[in-house]
Amino acid sequence: MASTESGGRRHRNMREKHRRIFVAAAELFAERGFEGVTAQEIADRADVATGTLFRYAASKSELLLMVYNEQFRAALDEGERSSRGLADTVDAVVAMVTPTVVLAGRTEENGVRYQRELMFGSATEQYRGEGLALVARLEQMIARRLSADSHQGGRDADQSSTEAVLAGRTAFAIVHLAAVRASTSTDPGLDSAAELRQQLRQVILGYRESRTQKQ
């Protein structure tokens, strides 16, 4: 019995430390950006030793992945809710991806660094796999909507699945570029929301055309 109680307390203590580390990292990254924060500062705000901090995340990059994954997940949830009930597929896909683009623009440095870690980070990073799974979720959300669009148009949704998956990946590539564009200082004055919509519209129209040609 005592052993069970001790294990329960240890588990609660671990969860509490994880919560404090998450909150401290999220606050500091939001306040000063990835480069402006040190792991020691995160540990100090979380009231844990640096060694303890690195038991929960092996590096500062992993801490960013941990924090941003949760924010990305919330953005996907919001996009999924916003897209429900929208009859037009372009409107629905734009609604799906807009919260993700808004998130990236909230703290541009963090968004760019997150994208870099997903693309080039170590395969052993604990939270990189979670982030890549979130990217896959967004691609699948778009693909499902495109498949449904094909089905409503009298085409076989199963036959369209491969093309829909590819179109979903293309759409995410557009979102990725939209998310990092502000940090590049290119195209000042560009209406980025309008351009994002137009690019997604072209992908969707191209997908529809490819399905039509196969009938």
C-alpha cells in the first residue's frame, strides 16, 4: 500500500513539474522569442533544476517543440470546427488552415524555428514526431474534404483518395510558406490572406480538374 501511495505521489510530482516547465517555456518564448530565452531562465521560472528540466526535454529546441505542438493542436481543432458546415470547399479549406497561419504570425521567430525543427531536427527528438503527426493531421483534414468534394460531384471517393492526399500535402506546403513569409521581409504590403486563398483555390481547382479528366 505504501509503495502504491509513493508511486502515486511521484507521478503527481512529475506531472506538476512538467506543467510548470511547459507554462514557463510557453510564457518566455511568447515574451522574448526562441533566441532570447535560455534553458536556465526556463528552469528558474519553473522552479526546477536545469538537470530536471532536461529530463522532460533534451534541449531548448525540444522545449519549443513541446510548447508549439500544443498550440498547433489547438489551431487544428479551431480550424476543424470553423470548417464544419461550410458548403464551399475553398472556404472550408481556408478555414481549416487560417488558425495555423495566425499562430505562426503571432511570434514569427518561434514559428520559423518550429518549422525548421520539424524539417531538419534530430530523429531522436521526443516531440518532433508529435509535430510531424500534427502536420499529417492537417494534410488528412484537407484530403478528407477534397475526397468528400469528389463524392458530391458524383465521383468515387475511394478512387480520388490518392490525389486528395497529394493535394493535401501541396496545400500544407502553401501553408508552410505562408507561415514563414512574414519573417523573410519579402513582398511588403502583400495581402497574404488573399494570396493564401488564391493559392489554395488553384490547388483545389487543379484537383477537381484532374478528377474530371479521369472520368
